[in-house]
Amino acid sequence: MAKEFLGIDLGTTNTLIYSSKEDKILYHEPTCLALENKSGNVSRFGFLADKIDGKAPYNLKMVHPVKNGLIDDDDACAVYLEKVLTSLHLTGRNRPATFVFTVPSSCSKVNRKAVIDIGRRLGAKEIYLESQARLAALGASKNAYVPSATLLLQIGSGISDIVCLSLGEIVAADSSPIAGSTFDEAIRRYLMQNQHLSIGAKSAEELKIRAADLTPVSENRLSEIRGRDTLTSLPSSIIVSSGELRNALFPLANLIALKVSDVVSKIPPELVVDLTRNGLYLSGGGALLTGLKSYLQNVLSLPVNLVEKPTETIGEGFRLYRRVLR
């Protein structure tokens, strides 16, 4: 009989919680807290906290307990998850005794211990840690359990995780800090240094989604962006072209491609042959960057497959993981 568990993907930007009992994703909202400065009480969390991020009044402090895919604030992280589980009515006997947390493939022992400690504070009796990319690979490929190579690149907000599976187990894996938020920061720095315009992280992400394109021969689209002029400190707006953003983002895309190449170099030759047929699976919110798929395909000389629902592959991986956890 399969063991009942709660799957928790604690991401830099979003947290996903899956229930094996109900066989569905119960929660998928921002990993964000708004705390009252005086009392330290939680004013709001998740989607409601994210709505005021960057616009919060002086009496509220915005907290992001996960940074670059790793626990940055243990206490805030435990408080956040406790609030989330309570809102899902997972209290007392309703709360499963087994938790499965996702962690980056290159997660250190210190960070693994931090995750385990949080699970214990939440009352878990059994705690399992699984690679984010492994679960994403299980969810993305129907052939993950066959004796053939399944290579996946999971690009989250704070970290990119790369893994190669055979028979459902890890053959080679690694992580890179170059991820979605790194692309956003590159856009912010470019506009500040070259256009003297300061914008927030959310504005940078929106501009990336709207105008960024890594395709070399793509149409040069124009987009307006508003922010603060760094010379006058007054509100300002400029027109940015997709070609400008492409030049700012190309170096980061190349670093991701190099990290994938490093993982491929660790795969046995017999499995490398499979990659010419199976290719590379691309998942995670960062995988939606326009032109990234074709860029990686050209650089790596491999077929690149963007999964159908890039932000939900880990949830699907939890479903398959349910069959093997006993």
C-alpha cells in the first residue's frame, strides 16, 4: 500500500504543495510573507502578500524566506508553511506524518539539515528529500523508468537544476544559480547602466515576458517601460527593443548551456547516445523565456522539448513518486 505523504516544493518565487491522499495540488502560490514590524505577526502570506510586495507601507515588512533555491530564513520559512498548512485545514490528525521536500541536486548538507529541521517543526515523523529536477523529469517524461537517458533542465526563479535519469534514478546531476531571477536582474542592471532607468524586480520580469527574445533573427519588437530616472530621481519612461534585451541575456543563457554540457560530460557513453533521440526536456517557469528552446538546441546540438505545462511538472512528478514511496 502506498504511503500517504505531503509533497512540498519550496521555491524561491512559488511554493507548490501536493497531497497524495487527494492526488492533487492543494496550493501553488508565492513564497512570500508580510509581517507586522511591531508585533512580528503575519499580516498576509502567499498571493495576498505578493500583491503588495514593493508597495507595502512602513508598518509591514516583506519577507522572502527562500533565496536562490535555498532556505534563507528558517524561522520565517516554518511560519510561512505553518500558515499555509493551517489555511488548507491540514492540522492535527489531518496532517500527514510523512513529508517529501524537493531540494536542488547540489544542495549542501547544511541546507538539507535546514529543510529537515523545518519538517520536524511542522510535526512530520518521516521526512524525505528529493531532487527537484528528478521529480520534474519523472513528471515530464513517460520513459523515465526505462533503461534510457532522460535529460532535464528545470529552470526555476532562483536556481536551475539539471539531471539525467536512467531507470528512474539519477545518473548525473548539477545545479546553477543562473535562473529566472538572474535574467530579471540582468535586465534591471542593463536599464540602469545604459538607460539611467531604475525599475523593480516585478517590472523587470514583466518586461522579460513581454519583450525578451533570444532568437537571433527574431523581429526587433519595441516595448515601453516605466520607472525612476536615476539622474533626476523623477518618474520616467523609455522604449526598449528586444534586441537590447537579447544582448543583456545572451551571456546568461550561454552559462546555462555550459552547465548542461558539464552534466552531459558525466553521462556514460551508452546513455549519451540516447540523448540524440530523447533530447533535453525543458521545464520550470524560466523555460518560458522566448527563444531559449531554440538557443539551447543550436548550442547543444540536441533536440530540446519544452514540456506541455512547465510550471506543473514537479506536481506530476509527485504523482509518480507516490507509486514508489511505501
